[in-house]
Amino acid sequence: MPTADTEKKVNMQRTYSDPDLPQLLPLPARPSSSYEPRPKVKEAAQFTDDVMQAMAEKLGVNVMAQPEFNWVIRDCLLSLRDEGWTCQVRSGDLEYCYKYKDETRPYHPIAEAHRKLAERLMASQSDLQMKHLDPHYRVRHHVYRAIMGEKDVRRVCTPKLIEEVMKDLDVSPSDEPYLIRRIKTSVEDAYFRYKRTGKFQTTIENCVDVESLVVNLELDRVGFMKKISPSGLLYCVECQTALGDVISAGCHDVLCNQCAVETHSTGNRQDAPLVFIEQAVCAECTTKSALVRCQDCVELFCYDCFKLTHAAGKRKRHCVGLPQRTFCFECDMREAGWSSRSFESHEPDGLQQLSLCNISLPHCGNGAIGAPHGRGFGSHSRMYWEKSPGLPDAHA
């Protein structure tokens, strides 16, 4: 008589995706054919500790301090064995014995070749360790490992990568969260550059421009500090009286030119790069940052002073622009004509050289015109401004 349990088992239906197949017999090993013979297991050759230590001293490898180079010692011993040579330690020295003849020698070219190999490997490891002391190299290495072989940009900027880059660039995620976007954008640009140039043209040195990233981070810091400053101006943290001319990428302090030279000439600070910043002061109140430049008055104003001075009369129709828009003779003939002369071979007496153009540059003739005017603007002629009592000093 069938029981209820057996009837239940009979009525159970297996799905097509899970058929009731017979149990397969387990095979003890993969079968071999005449075309593909089964490879024989290669027994690892064993060497005594005395021979290993003597060969390590011969190759100049420290077994305890450099365990990653033990493979060089073993490879040397295996190469000697394949050539029919064995190693023996006699009176504390290593000797090479030829098994087909009664020949022993204290020197062998195979051991010399492995000694040179170990020397090159240790030199490369030392150079790599010195490179990893540089935070910029660590950033390049992190970005290189993140972008290589990745097919989706969304998997490149991981939180771990952003934290490592911020740590190497001395960016505090709790105090400076506004800089995270700049770092993420730079990493994504590095990925798209890698996809455009190819993996064979991308190296650790050129995968990302860390110097440009550092400059942009410092400029973002300056922009944030200007926003929270009551006057919109940044003063030197040392003298606290002069306007800041540079910001240090090492200590992130805003300094004037004189204090920057005094504090960054010696010590650890002399290697920290300095980023030039531009600040414009209102010509009326001389206390706030200039946000507007009148093209007709050729003066800088803050918003309040510009509204007061240009509320009525002919000034109401004056054209305005950004305060950092400076000019040169070829860029704007009308504005430059009132204060410029043609370029001469030598600087005449009584004239002060200006390095100005209609791109964002400090309005000070300290040589800043050389960088952009060497790329596309090299044909622009320099200007000379004749200082008169009625005009302000360019270096004031």
C-alpha cells in the first residue's frame, strides 16, 4: 500500500530548469590523450640553509631584510643545477663543483649575472622608495592605478581614491569640502585623457598634472577666503598691513612679496611653490575689493561706489567689465593708446614697463607677461607707461 509520503513524492513535478538527471560518476583525474600528454609533476629542488645563506652573501642580498629577493637566490641555484653545477660550502666560502668532472671554482658567470640582476633590482627598489616620499608622485601612482584598465568613469573616483589624494595634497575633508569637486574633476580628466591617448602612451609621470591641480586648489582656497572676508581682500598673515600677493602651497598662508621672500628663502619652506594671486582695490573707498572696472573711466570700483558715481549724468552710459581685464597695445588700441608708447629696443629713462594684456594677469610689471605671451601672444609689443603726477602708481 503506498503511503501518503510516497504519493506526495510521486506528485512532485520538477521544473525544466532543474531536471532530474542521473548522478554523474566522479573522475579521479583529467583524462589524457596521445596528443596532450599529462605533464609530470616537477619536484622542487631543495637546497640547504648553508648554501642559501652563502649564495645570498655572494649575490649581496640580505635574506632577513629583503625577503622579496629570495627568488633571485633560488633562480641562481636552479640555473647552476641545470648546467650541471652544484654548490658546496667549504671553510665558510661557496664553491661551484661540476658533477661530470672533478672541477671546482670559486667564480661562475651565472652567479655574477644574478649578482648584477640583484644589484639592479635593489637600485630600482631604492629609487621607487625615494619617489614614494614625494606626495605628488603618490598622487600620480594612485590615479594611474585607478584609471588603467577601467571602462567606466563612474568607477574611477571612488571614496578611497579621493581620500588618498586629499591626504597627500594636505586637504582636510572636514574643513575644506569645497575642494573635493576640483580633485574629482582632475581625476576624471585624467581618465578621459587616458582613453584618448591609449594605455601605451599613459605612464605614471603623465597620467595627471599634479602641479596644475595644486595651483587650482590654492586658487580655490583664495576664492573661498575672499568670499568670507568682510572687505573681499586678503592681507598678509605676517605683516597684516600689505595686501597678499602670493599664497604658499605648503602652509596655505597668504603673504605679500616681501614677507614671502623672508619666510620662504631658507628651511623646509623654500621648496614649497608659491601661487600668485591678484587683488584689486576700489579706487573710491580704497577699503573694499574692486568688482567692476569702468571702461571709460579706466578705474576700478566696488559695487556700492560704482552705483554712487555712475547713477546719473554721462557716467550712466559708461561701459563696465571685470576688474581683472587688463589690456595691451594690440589687444585694445583705444584703452592702451592713452598710456602707451611703441616698443623700443631698450627701456627709456623715466618710463615704467607694464606687462599687461586682456587676459587674467597681475597688473604689475614683474615679468608675469612672459608665460602667456610665449604661447600665441608672442607678437604683442610691450608698453611703457610714463608716470605722471595725475596717474596712480602701477606698483602702489
